[in-house]
Amino acid sequence: MIPARSAIPPKYHPLLDWYEREYAPQRGLKPEADPLLALRGSGRELWADEHADQYVRRLREGWE
């Protein structure tokens, strides 16, 4: 969460600039540009016809 520039004294504006330059996420990135976000939705066919709880129960069958 970044404070509004107008909500802080001007002497701290360079800190906002520094944060935005060094640490703020880049806006406009497509999910495909992030390898983890690109995985979103993959494997959904594994449980498409099964409730999530039932799917997990089935996976855990036979665990001791």
C-alpha cells in the first residue's frame, strides 16, 4: 500500500519515487510474463467433474 503523494509532506516524496522505482510491481505486466501466474488454471481438468473436497479425499486414500 502506497500513501497518496498529497497525503505526505513534500520532503518525503523522494522516498515514494525510490520505492516506486525499486520495489513497486510493474503495472501492465501480462500474467504470461510471470511464470507462476502463467500456471493459473492449469490442471483444472483433473478435478473438473469433482468437488474439491472429494478430489483431495480421493488423493489421500491409502495414506497412513
